Amino acid sequence: MRAERTRAAILGAAVHLGSLRGLGELSIGGLASTVEMSKSGLFAHFGSKEELQLATVTQAWHIFEEEVVPFPREGIDPSLEALLERWLSFFERKVLPGGCFFVIAAVEFAGLDGPVNDALARALEDQIAAIEAAVRVANESGELPAGKDPSGTAFALHSILVNANSVFVVRGDRGVLDDARVAIGELLGRPQGSREALVAPHA
Amino acid sequence: MRAERTRAAILGAAVHLGSLRGLGELSIGGLASTVEMSKSGLFAHFGSKEELQLATVTQAWHIFEEEVVPFPREGIDPSLEALLERWLSFFERKVLPGGCFFVIAAVEFAGLDGPVNDALARALEDQIAAIEAAVRVANESGELPAGKDPSGTAFALHSILVNANSVFVVRGDRGVLDDARVAIGELLGRPQGSREALVAPHA
DNA sequence: CCTACCGATCGGTAGG
DNA sequence: CCTACCGATCGGTAGG
């Protein structure tokens, strides 16, 4: 019980630090000092740095999934537009501060092999696949005006999302997130001028 | 003279390692062993790790600029399409292996301040600005069929380029580079079916 | 979950 | 450009 809470606190700090500085920069000693426990006490929860990294990736993915991915759940709009808006909101609210945790880490670990790299590569593919599935549904439901190639459209949409967050983090200015909303609108064939529908959904 | 050559060899290795593993992972000791000299001998060329990082960023930018950016130079096609194709070719040939050196590093260093972060943030803006300038020229020359918003179009094109390289590096499969060519064609309003013109320019 | 420790490596310095 | 060294930190272990 108590160990579970400690582990959760450690992983919370690990996700935060890993998002800000990269998964490779996580150190056991640094993490131990931020959660105010001994290095070896923290170490005992994981057994190796690799296990700590793996648990951090898993935890980050759970947070992302809960916030963004449209599992059939009560109160979650399954449309493509809603998925993309949840994603942008996830960036804007800095739920995982720093760059897009998964893409940055996946690139950092590419070429190294091992379970951490596998988990990161899978997360990247799952992100693209989630968009592609929503594009297919949108094609069939008539949400998209013209039939779009699901794979290519998903890649383009994913690119806009990820780069919007990168530029957002580097500039420290949320304006680029609205640029992304406009670019998404154009990719989806939305006519010029209907921009407000996506930019200010609650207005 | 000799010192210049040594410095060039060091920076060549630094750009290579920094591209593969991230600028933050560069260590003076590790770099010294790959160029087969003593740690302090290498250190003497730079005076601090920060100066080494800064010199590495500068060197990487010179390589990128030489390969991609359309300075008015003999034999360089100034069109938007040629710029984008040089960029994709730059990724495909792994001139800087690993992720898009500048974007990954800029995100990694975002929030830290200092000259390295400044240089990286500037490189990111210069990349987007280079695309935007080419879009403006293309608008005026008639290369683009309809007048496109230069800023928004540049952001979308930059997103496709950067993400194409990320996915390329993670998958280890160049197929996504052709997906990027298709996505770029659609963004530029190229009609379906003219894809081959960009995919296989030398066929 | 702790103290106490291991060998290796970190950025950096002294002195030549 | 080198040897020799500094204090700090790395991942990890022993033993409790």
C-alpha cells in the first residue's frame, strides 16, 4: 500500500522530469532528491535504471491515453475533430510539460535496442494509428467532406500536432497552437472562415 | 593550422554523436576517446562544455545550410519544391544521422537559458523562415497554383519535414519520406497523380 | 525503506 | 597537446 504510493510519487516526478529534460537525463540520484528519499531506497522500487525508464514511459502513456485517446467512454466525443482538439489542449495545458514526450524520447533512443526503445517506438505508432482510426471513422460518418487517404492524412495531422508542441515549447508562446488549428482545418478540407469552430469551441 | 584540423575533426565527431544521441549526451571524455586524444587536450580547444556545445550547433548549422538552404548560389534551384526536396534528401542521406538535430536539441534545451539554447531557438526560427521565404517567392512566381498564407503554409511544411525524419529514424524505413512528399504535394495544391514529379525527380 | 560503500565517469584545473 | 589530479555524480551492491 505505502510502497504503491511511494512508487506513484516517484513516477509522477519521473514523468515530469523526463518530459522537461528527456528520458535519458533521468538520474536515480536526481530523482531521489526531488522526492526526498535515498537513492538506494528509490532504486529498490525498480531494480535497474532501465526498469525505471520503462515504468516512466508506461506512466506517461497512461496519462496521454486518459487525456487524449478516444476510448469508447462516457462523455468522450469520438469524432476526429474532438480527438485533435483534446490533443492540442493536452499540449496547451502542459499535462506533460516539455516536448512531445514520446516522439522526442523515441528519437533519442532510436538505434539503441532494448525494451525502452521498443515501448517508445510502439507509442509513436499507436499515436499515429489512433489518428488514422479516427480518420477512417470520419470518412465513413461524413465528418470529412471528401474521402481522404487515412494513412497519409494521419501522418500529416500527427506532424502538425507534434511540431506545434515543439514550437510552442521553444517559443513559450501558445500562438502556434492556433496556427496548428488552422493548418488542421485546411488539411481536413474545412472551408476558410469556419476556423472559429475549432479555435474557440466553447465560445 | 594543425589545431584547426584537430578542431574540425573534433567537431565532426561532435555533430555525429550529438545528432545520434542528443546534444546533452555529448561528453568531453566520450568525444575525446572517439577522436583518440586526451580529455584535457580536447578540452583545451573549447574551454568549457558550453563552448563545445555551441561550436557543435554552429557546425551542424553550417552543414545544414550548405546542403539545404537556397542561398543564391550557382547550380542551386531556388524554387520551393527544390528546397523541400533538398531537405528530404538531406534526411534520407543521413547527413546528420539521427533526428532533426535542431528541433530535438531545441526542445531538449528549452527552458534552460544560455547561449546554446539561444542558438538552437534561432536555428528553429531560421528553418521556418527559410521555408516561408520560399513560399512567398513561389506565390509571386506562380509556382503555387493558389495564393497560400506564407506563415501558415511554412509551419505546416516544416511540420511534415521534421516529423518525416523522426518517423524515418524510429522506423528505420524510408517509406515515410515518400509519404511526406505526397503530403507536401497536397499542401501545395498539386493535383493528385502528379506525385511522381516529386517522388522520382530523376526518373 | 536506510547507511555505507563500489568502480566508473562527469566537467574542469594545474602544470608543463 | 600531454599526465595527473580535483570534487561531484553516475548506476548499482551489501547488508540490514
